[in-house]
Amino acid sequence: MIPVEIIRKKRDGYKLSKEEISYFINGYVNGEVADYQASAWCMAVFFRGMEKDEILSLVEVVGRSGDVLDLNDFSEPKLDKHSTGGVGDKVSLVLVPLMASCGFLFPKMSGRGLGHSGGTIDKIESIPGFRTALSLDEFKDVLKKVGAVIAGQTANLAPADKKLYALRDVTATVESIPLIVSSILGKKIASGTDVWVFDVKVGKGAFMKEMDSARELARLLVSISKEMGKKAAALITDMNQPLGRKVGNSLEVEEAIETLRGEGPPDLTKVVLSLGARLSSLAGSPISEEDLIKKLLDGSALEKFREIVEAQGGNPEVIDNTNLLEHAPYKFVLEAEKDGVISSLDAERIGMAVVMLGGGRKRKEDEIDRGVGVVLLKKEGDSVEKGEPLAEIFYRSRESLEEALRLVKMAYEIDSFYKKRSLIYEELV
């Protein structure tokens, strides 16, 4: 086989065989296929798409391109959850300890943030001492001891995905659904888990801006997962406005802890409970949302989070005193310029405001400031009077505040009416 012929075949709209996909992707990982050839192939896939069995072949090649975590020592179902990315999305920080407190195994491998979308690993590393870079043996030891772990991906986990994603990011092919599916499910194969739920975000702050695209992605994720013998479901959830009220790494850890106490914002709590109930059902031991709430209210989920923090070297005192988290020294309060109701709160602009403050990455190698962020005092549907606080911006420099403030002002729209949207649009099983 010759790489250029595989590129040409896909460019011209023909279906690739499993052998051709395997040859091309493995060749790219080991250096036999050049970056510029892989870039051309990604663009061909972007424009021509892939049939379902092509995507399945790509998923399997990506997932087995490096280490595959062997969790066969654990006989219980291994839960996993993936979000397609959004703003204020700290669901994993709540869902993992909640489900572990119910007796489920939850080995969570997460990623870092890029652009306006935050990353679970960046957030949980706000806890002083918390280690996310675990060896495979350490990962399994924590899972055995606590029943849950939240860690970063190992260096050799799905290396094909890392190389392909770096190319997609700089060649405008990130939005390709076949490439998105192969990235998500490839990592899931490598993680060794077997019960999967997908939180597919749709709206202004999501990769999928339109419902049709979100629905297509959700359907493919579920159907291909099932073809691989996994138990899977997907929820399509709203990301027109941020999830919860706090956006920024330390701030989101604070809100996760509040939610684990049963004191979290209703939208975040609802998404967590819906995903948790579906996971428990897929795993064969259904737990209702009402019973999951009890685990938040009786302290069980919060105590499990404390166990995870301690097992991974973090300071558990943070759970009782969130002032131990890093916080920016200055706060600016944005006030409403007129009376009305919040008719729109643009999630992407809030996310980009946090990036401007230093709390997110413009490039993968950027360092981030975990102490900055935005607290949304008013969200969609809330009434507001002129001069009333809308948001608090935590910042370090006047220069970063100016750009962030401009974006936060643009994110808020005040009108005389508000058309309510659903939080959870659809569930696919």
C-alpha cells in the first residue's frame, strides 16, 4: 500500500478498507507517513466523510495504537463518561465520587483544556498536591483502594489520537464527526472501561453548534460503542450558557465541592444526576435520581471525593476550606446597565473571557492561571435591575481584565422577555 493512493482514494469519495486505515494510521504513528500526508488525509475525511464501518475500523486502530489499560483484575463493571466539552463543565468532579460512593468502579482518564473549553485535569490540579500523572500500576492501586481515580492519560495511551488531534487543531479539521468519534472512542478503548455514557453538548459554547450535528455525533458514539460490545448511552445537553455559575479552575473545584454537599446549582446537579442514573442502569444496578441525591445530602459522595484526593496526594483540607485553593487577588463586579431579564448568556464568550484572564490555553503548551475566573451572579431567565451585579471577574492584571470584561459584557443580553430552553434535549440508548 502507498499513502498517497489512500489519500487519493478518500479524496475521491471512495470507501477505505480496514487494512488501508490500519496501514495509514499505524504508519503515521511510527513515522512512515509524513505530517503533510496525514493532514491531507484528515482534510479528505473532513470533506468526504466516512461510512460507519470505516469509523469503527478507525476507532479500533486509534484505540490500540499504544497501551491499553488492563482492568481485568476488576470483575465489576467499569464506568466511564465523556463530555464533548463546554464552559463551566465540572460534571466529572462530581459524578466520579458520587457513583463510587454507590459502590461502582469509576476509573476516569481525563484531558486538559484548550481554547474556551476547560479540562478536568487542569481543574482538579487546583487542589494542592493532587497528582494526575499516575503510572498504570498507581492508577490501578488507587482504583482498588478507593473505587475511583481521576488521572491524566498516560504518554503512550492512544498515541495515534494525540498525533492526529495536534494536526486537526492546526488544519481546521477538528469538527469532522468521523475524526471526533475516533478520538473519543479510541481513548475509551485504551482506558479499559466497559460502561460508557456520553454528554454531547450543543449550543454556542459547544463544538456542535446545531442540534442535527449533535444528534449525529451522539448516535454514532452509541451505535459504534455497542458494536464493540460496550454498554453505552448519550445525553444531548445544552451549552448555550455555561453550566453552573463558576467558570475557572479553582472556582469550578469550589462549585464541585458545593454540589457534592448537595448545595450546587440546579443545572449542574441535574446533569450529574441524569448521567449517574443512566450509568447505573447500563451497569445493571439501577439507581434513581432521588436515591443519588441522598448520597449528596448524607455526605457519602463528599467523603468519597476526600478519599480520592488523599489517595492521589492532594490536600483534603481543601474540602472543608476552599480558601486553600489558589485565588486571584483582585475582583471586578460587572453591573447591569438596564432593567430586564437575562435573555442570553453566551457560553463561548464567557469561556474566552477566562482564557483572556489566563485561566485557559490558546496553545497546548501554555501555562494556565488556576486562580482567575468568572462567577455568574445572574443567568438566563433571571430578572435584573439597573446597577445590580451580573458577574464577578477574578483577575491579576488590569490588562487581562479589560479584554475579559469586554467579552463578559458582550456575553450578557438583557431584554424584556426570555424563552426558556431545555437543559437535557434528548437521550439516546
